[in-house]
Amino acid sequence: LVLRQDLAWRWLQSGAPRTAERAFASLLDRTPGFYPAEAGLGYVHLAAGDLTTALERFEHVLAQANAYLPALVGRGEVLLALGREEDALRSFEAARSVDRSLDAVRRRVDVLQFRVLQASLSSARRAADAGRYDEAAAAYRQAIVTSPGSPFLYRELGVVERRLGAAAQALEHFQKSVELDPTDAAAWREIGEVLE
């Protein structure tokens, strides 16, 4: 079983996806619960550009074995191809939690964290500029999830919360900002104004 699975992967890696598909399908027919073969079919569909079917395959595998590394990485690749960067990031982070030694996955996580952070910041700034402070606050909170060590994000969230009239929450976030960066003069000024 393992040798046939390995052979199917070799077919896929050598650029023979149809042969690989037949080999994976044959393995799955013989042993319906053999989820590595289904993950292999997910990669075949990914290579063919059939993203919907590939995602279904990987999701089905992960429903059986939620820490199966090839399915986590494959799902991340599909989600990335679908433009669902935040979902892809979560899948790659799950893969990293299974195996921290994967440099390619670590690089993917780093790049996606940056992209998600940039998108959240842009969204937050646009919302704040338009006076949609609830939306801006939600976007800053999302950015903080991606980058919890950034004092700037806490300060910006505090500013939005002040505009919403949530002084206690704003003060808490300004204090977190200066805790992370004691030289954040803007946050210190905001703390003074809130306390005043």
C-alpha cells in the first residue's frame, strides 16, 4: 500500500498527473479509508486547476485526520489560489504546528501574515477616514490577531475607540502600546488626554 502510494506521488511529481490520478484512485478504491491517497487526489486536482474539487478532497481528509500534514499544506495552497489568504494562513499555521521544521511553510506563513496585516490596516484606515469607527475597530482587532506585538496597532485601535466614546477600552489599548514600546510618545499623549 505504502509503495503504491509512493509510486503515485512520483508520477505526480514527474509531471504525469493522469497516471498519478489513476494510481491514487486505484488505491482509494482498494482501501476506501486510506486518506493519504485522497490527499494525493487533492494534489492532482490542484495541479489541474480544479480548485473546488481539490479543496473538497483536502477537507475530507482533514475531517478524518485533522493533523495530516500534506492535507493541511494542500488546503493552504488551494485557499491561497482562491484568494482566501486569511483561511490559507490558518491552514499553513496548522501545518507549522504539526512540523516546525518546514521552511517552505514558515516562509508562506510569514508572507501571508504580512499580507493579511496590510489588508487589515488598509481596511481599518479607510473605515476610520470614512467615520465607520466600529468597522475600523474590528479591522484593527483583526490586525492585532496577526501581529500581537505591534504597539502601533494598539495605539490606533485606542484612537478609534476614543472616537467611539469607549474611553476605558481606549486607555487599556494605549497602555498596551506603551507597555510594548515605552518610547511611543503618541500613546503617552493619548493616555494623558484620556485621564484628563
